[in-house]
Amino acid sequence: MGVMLAPHLVEPVTAGLLGAISVDDGPTGEQLAVLQAIVTHLWQRPDIEVGIVTPVGPDVLAANAEDPRVRRLLAGLLMTLELCRHPETESQVARVEEYAAAMAIGGEPLEVIRTWTREGAEQANADLQRFRDEKSPEEDEPTIKERTRGADRLDPELAERIMKLGHLPKGTLGEVCFRYYAKFDLDIPGTILSPTFHNAMFVAHDLNHAISGYAPTGEGEIALGAMEFAMNESEGTWSRFLSSLAIHEAGMSRLADFQPKESTMSRPGAADLVGEAFERGNLCTSDFSRIDHLSMVEWPIEEVRAHFGVVPLAGPDWTLED
């Protein structure tokens, strides 16, 4: 369902992405590791050593990426690479803007990043939250979104429904989701008041963790966002991916119930995990992130994954652990 490059475009596009991070003293080690993971996993070219590629400018990248869907994907990759530079610099901002302008890429996600670098995290967080609110219907669990829209009230009926998932046969989507709450010591949706997110979003997000196999770690959250973006490069998935990067990579978010982190992608294995996530999302036959998950809770999770074309993780999958 996602976007793959024609084989002859991989090298020039890689050179363009490298050009977008070749500022100041050159790309950081973290940026190079992430770009290498993208090239290796998403485009299946482990033979390309990104550190010795000759960078090219924005006009060359634009000429090799004429397809609007490819440009949309590259916007997400440019954003990822930019946010992996610590600290962020004005020269990095200006360089990515040159590449975005050459490909006629704009929109609110990029503006949120610009606000962060120029006006600070507090204003950027306000813009990010507004953008998320506008796109949140795209990520809500559809059958419960109207009755659980508010983040300021409990929902004991929903909590009871989620608790019953624990009685389903082992290995079903519902049982795996219930095990997710216990394994990672997370609150059941409907039992807490969240100042940021509401129950319909929590349920869908948690079931996406079950289907994807990603743990709710910093790198797991970024990987899930990358996979969702690659499955369906919409404004909604873009906002979710941006939120994951903001919270877990850039240290930008100041959400009341989340502690932001920096440099998650520098952790051992994190870059490859996210690179693989782009590949897994690209290989999916349809988008599992915006469905009626609760109608599928009795399905064996392997059938759910087969239905959407979800390929196995190369590394540990928490759903397979006892």
C-alpha cells in the first residue's frame, strides 16, 4: 500500500536526503544511522553506504521525486532526519526548508517544527495539540468515539468491556491487547482522566501496538508512528508520527501526562527498528491503524496480521512473550 522507489531512484534520493542533513560540520552520527536504516530496510539497499555518498542539492532531489506520494513520504523522512540533530540548528532548519520548497512540500506539520525552533517548545506544543485535535477523528476507535469523546470523564462501561478481553482465548487480538496493559503496567482506558488524550484514541492506539508488535517504549512509539505513516501517508498519520518524534526524539512536547525525551534514535538498535517500521508499513496491503479494531478482537492475532499484510518483526515481538 505504501510508496516504494523505482530501483534507479534509490541512489539519487539517498544523495538528496544526505544533502538535506549536510550542514554545519556535516551529518551527525545519529542522522547517518537513521538514514542508513531507511536505505537498508525501506529501499532494500544495504549495499549503499550512506556515509560515502556524494550529497546532491534540493533541485536534484525534486527532479528525482516527481510523484506526489513519494514527495509526501520524503517529507516524513526529512522531518525524521532533521529532528535527529541535537541540538537543532538554524542551518539545519534552513536546509530542510530549501528541500521542502523545491518539492513544493508545506503544511502544518512542518510549521510546528519551525515554531519549535523559533518560538520555543511551549508554543510549538500548543500548535501540535491543535493540529492533533483537528486530525484526531482519523485515529479514534470508530464504534466508541462519540460516547468517549471527552478526556475529562471516566467510562466504567468501556473499562468493563476492555477487562472482558482478558477472558478471550489466548492469542486472539483481544487477549493480546488485555495482556498489553498488564505486561507494561498501563491503565485500562476508561479508568483514568487524561488531560491530553481520550478513550477512543487510547483504545485504537493500544490495539495498534498489539497488531504491530511494538512495545510502548520511546523507540517503539516512533516505530509505530513510522509504520502507520508508511501505510497511509495522510495528514492524520503524519500528525501521529510528528507527535511521536516530538515527544520521544526531539524533547519538544510538554504534554501534561508525558515526559519528553531526546535522542531516542541513538539507542542501540533504535534506528534499525524505525527503518524496519517504514518497510513493514510499506509492505502492508491495507491500513490497520484506522479500522473498527473492536470488531476483530475474537480473531487470532496472526489472522489479523495476515489480513492486513503485516510481516513479522525481525527482532523481539512482545506479543509472542509469555
